[in-house]
Amino acid sequence: MTTTFLRPGDRVLLTGDSVTDGGRDRADPTSLGHGYAGVVAALAGARRPEWDLVFLNRGVGGDTAATLRDRWDVDALALEPTVVSVLVGINDTWRRYDRGVVTTAEEYEEHLRAVLTSARERLDARLVLVEPFLVPVTPGQHLWRADLDPRIAVVRRLAAELRAVLVPADGLLAAAAVRTSPERWAYDGVHPTPAGHGLLAEAWLRAVGVGPGPS
């Protein structure tokens, strides 16, 4: 039997920026949106119905690591999740190129480390880290890699240090884009299409041991 990261009765919080937000209804605290978070909840519930898993989505479009940290007490710790999944970072990069607002990789790491360690220390939560990703669809977006790649390195390093599950989204989507086209997976290079959300959800579920097939 394959060891699974999730456990019966888990409260799973997925949070981050617009990729996680997925158009969720902010007036409904149970809303999961139309993105990978909702797909994760649907498939995990179908594959492990006896586990009685609860999924919560608190992604907020436009969030950076700093703004995620600003709302962490209310949108994460107060919910008392047993599993915390974070995907944030692309807006830290994007704001450099569209608004000239620079967040260094060191500042990004400081904010991300703060939220993760608080979830570990105050809740004893198990952690999932999803790499921020980019599949360039315009020539200018190729330049973003110089800013984004160090952030991905931060996520990988923190995952190893904190023994978090890592979802290698950037490489996964890059490989998919090579097979077809970037627009098939992220229509503007950042926001996934339905197929992109499906690919991300399956990767998340495989990483935590709830992939398709027997386990």
C-alpha cells in the first residue's frame, strides 16, 4: 500500500493568488472556485470518500507573498487546517515588469518562510508547496524567468528544509507546453486554462498520494 500524506478527517487549506482563487465566491466560505482547488477537492472526495476530507480555498487574486502574509492570521491560522497548501510568487515577479514594484528573492523567502513556520509551529500543520510557474506566451515573458527562477529555487529549498510536499508545477507545465503549446495550458502564460487546472490538480493529488489507481 502506498503511503499517503493526507489522513482521514483532514481540513485542507489551499491558498495563494488568483491561480488558487479560481473565481471563488468570497461570500461563501465553502466556495472552492472553478480552478485546481475545486478539482482537487472533487477528485480527493471521490477517491477517498470514507476519509471525510474538508477542503477550504482562501486564494486571493493579485496576492504576493507579502499580502498573503498580511492576511495569514485570519485566512489561514484561524481556520485551524491540518494541511496547508501554498502557491504564491508569480505576482511578485509580474509586478516587477508591469508596475516596477520589486520584491527581492530574499524578501519573498522571508514572507513565505514566516507563513509556513507559523502554520507548522502554531497548528502542527503538514505543508504542501506548489511552485509558482510561467509558460511564456509573449516574447517579453521570457525575460520574467530571471526574476521567477530564484523564487522557484526558494520554494524548493523551503520544501526540503520544512519537509513539505513539493508540487513541481513549473517543470510540469513547461513539459506540457512543449508537447502542445503554452496557450493550451495557461492562456496568458500565468492563469491556467481548464486543462491547465486539471494538470495542476492531478499533480497535487499525486504529490500527496491520492492519485488515480489503487493506493
